[in-house]
Amino acid sequence: MTYNHTGIPVYEKADNMVFIESLKVWITDAASHPYKIEYLYFEPDSPMAAAIQDETHVAYVVDDIEAAIVGKSVLWPICQPAPSMKIAFIYDEGLPVELIQLM
């Protein structure tokens, strides 16, 4: 696993956010932040788990997302919000963790 970003939910949408329609969440680009912070604003009808919407998460890139979630408590199943990646959220060590597989 390789660290990718830390995601922090916010309660106001910023101008520089991009909308991920399938998850109903607005996000900033963590790659452009000096500390790799991704801010997330969730639409009221976002289907994502409450723990993802309410808690800070850490994200890691993995080689095989299917193998990475085996035996874990899955908060959000594997999905493909962009053609270049698959993601899933697990709850591990008392913290939401986003797993990312780049395509």
C-alpha cells in the first residue's frame, strides 16, 4: 500500500471542487494540496455510509483492491467513480480507510 491522501469532510462546498455524480460528493484535488488533503462535501442524498461522510479517512493505493478488502469490514463496496480508478472504503483500526486501485 502507498499513502495517497487524507480526506476531510466539510460542510460548505468550495468553488474548486469536482462533482462525483455516482457518489453525490464534491471533492478537491488532493494532489494539488501540499499535505495531500482532499476535502469532501456530500450532497444531502449521498448514498455513502455515514462514517465516510462524518469522519476523516486515509487513502492508500493498492495493487489489487479485491484482495485488499478480503476479511475487512466494508463501508462502501468496490466501485469505479472514474475510468482510471476503482475505490472501496473499509473500517479498520477504528478509522475509515479508502482503498484505491489505479487502472
